[in-house]
Amino acid sequence: MRFQSSDPDVETLVRRIERKLIDLQPDFQRGEVWAQSKKQRLIDSILRGWHIPPIHLIQKPDGKWDVLDGQQRLTAIRDFIRGDFPVNGAIEPQIESISALAGCRWGNLPEKVQEKFNSFTIRVFELTDYQTEEPYELFFRLNQPTNLTEAEKRNAFIGGARNQVKELVAWATECGMNKTNVGFTNARMAYDDVISRFVLTLEAGQLNVKITSARVTERYRRGDEFSADIMNRAGRAIELVTTILSSPPNGIVIKPNKATLHTWLCMAGEILLYDDPDAAHSVVVEAFSRAVHWIEARRASKDYRTAQSREFRELMDIFDDRATSRVLDVSSIILRDLVGWMVIYALSGGNSTPPYVATMCEDAWSLVKQDKGTIEFDLAEFTYEHNWGGKGWI
């Protein structure tokens, strides 16, 4: 890995950002998590002429640059020049020249102050000729004092698998994956985490392999791309699920968390193995949509404990428990999948599930109706005996 150092001024860096020669990647690292007060402290440092940490850029195959380290600083500078927030003139130690600028946005600053700000130089290291794992290792060492999520750490692997997941996250956002429809944002790269685990599940072809953070990181480290079939099915599953989540019936509140979103993506991936969701009124897609809305609405309102039959209450208790604790355990993923299909089976009278799934759902419902008081244990045993989620399931 080679380093080229330079000291461009702020004006040059912002111009490169505006021309998209430097990609700030809003979802990179920690996803613009700096509060306005922290941005203002950086601007205050520049106005004082104080040193700020260097920026690390990494060259992409197209000759443009990703920000490996320093995205928050560049974002704050760009936002300030865009006029998004004002100078805070009360930051200690106060000096008269900056206190006089309190409340001023970029367009209101005196011309001499703008010129001084624009001419402030920042040390930049440009990385080229690197092996896949080298940027990750550098990023990790630069950010050791910082509490990064696993998704943020592995995002520094510049390679095929990581880039494909980023493409899927961009596609998901375009399709409507946002806080309104999903219930959480991509801050700290939450969408990347869910989608990367989903894609690795598709690649494994089964639910009963635990997709740990270490497993995802190792897949990124390999660098080779996911197959075209996996990417196609992942993209179609994302589109199907986001369409369902963005169009709930009137009055229904849909707030899936990371665990339930992963379940809906996996179930969509399973549906794509035997059904054609491109048919707008596909029977199984309609039933899947009803099941997602039904389960998420009852998770949000908790009214299933009084408004439904004992059987449905017990199933929802299992689903809700496995969506809020032990969420990444293989047993939790498989039980959520089973409950999802059992609800589809019940809501559609068994007409919207493939024959092999319908037969197992019928047997699972028979277990629930026996009311032995050990339903979660019984269903867990059932999934093991019937190899629910085994090889070729998804």
C-alpha cells in the first residue's frame, strides 16, 4: 500500500467533493453521527487556525476517492459552507474575533473570514496500490479508541462483496427502506448489517448456519463477489419487502426491528425460489404481505394478548421474544421463520404455501392446538426433526 501526502486547502477539498471526485458516502463509517455542536467545534478550530487530524482517502478503480478516515470532518466542513449551521461564538476559550461571528452562517461571514477559512490547509493521505485487507487494518488502527460497530469496521474492506452490499443498501433506500417504513435508520450502518447477513444466508442456502459478524467479515476479506443469481434474488427480495412495508393497511403501524426485517427478507428469498413475485397479484405474495402486516401490527400494539386465540397468542409470544432477545441465534431465526409461515398458512387457509411447507405447517399447528404448555420447546424440536431451514431452504 502506497501513501501520497498533500496539503490542499478547504476550498480545493470542497470543490472535489462537489464534483464527486471525493465520495463522502453518507453511510460510510458511522453515518454522519456528529451532532451540530461537534461540527461547530471543528469549524471553531479552523477559524482559530488550529491543527485538525489528517484525512485518509483511498483510490477506487474509477480513479475517484473514498474517505477511509475523516468523513465526519469533511462532512462538517461541507455542511458549514452550504450554510447548514452557524458559528458558535461561545466556545471556550472565547476570543473576540470569533465571538463577533456568533450566529453567522457561511453567507453572512465577512469576505476576509471566508477567504481565511477557504485557504486553511488540511493534511491528506491518499492510499493507492493496496491489498484488500490493508485499508481495513489501517482503518481499525486509526479508530481503535472509537466504539465502531462491526459493520463499520468491515466496511473498510474495499472489495467485491463489500461493494455489492453497498449497492444493495442503496437499492433498498431507493425502494423505501427508511425510518418511516422500517423503524430505524442506517446510522451506524444498521441496514448494511442486516443486508450483509441476509446475502450470506442466501449464499449459504439455509437458515441453520449462524451468520456471525466474524463470518461476514471473513466473507468481505475474501474479496470475491457474490454470484449474479444471489445478487438478483437479494435485490428482488429487498424490493418485495420494502414494497410491503411501505404500503400497510390504513391505521396499521409497521415498525420492524433488525431481527424481523431479516426474517421478512429471508422469507422473501424463500418465496422467490418457487413463486413469481413479478406477478402483481401473486397469491403467495398477497398472503406474505398480509402475514407481515398482521405480525408487525400486533408486535407494535401488543393487542394479540387479548384479541386473538390462545394459539395465535402463543405464537406471537414466541415470535416477539425471539425478535427481541437471542435474535441472532439459529434457533431464533428458524422459529421466526416457522411462525411466519404458520401465519401465512392460517390466514390463507393453507392455499398460499408450497405443498411441502403446507404439510409441515399443518403438523406444526396440530402441536400448538394440543396445549401442552411446552409449545416453544415443542416447535423447536419440530424444526429440528423436520430440518426446517436446512440446505436448499432459501
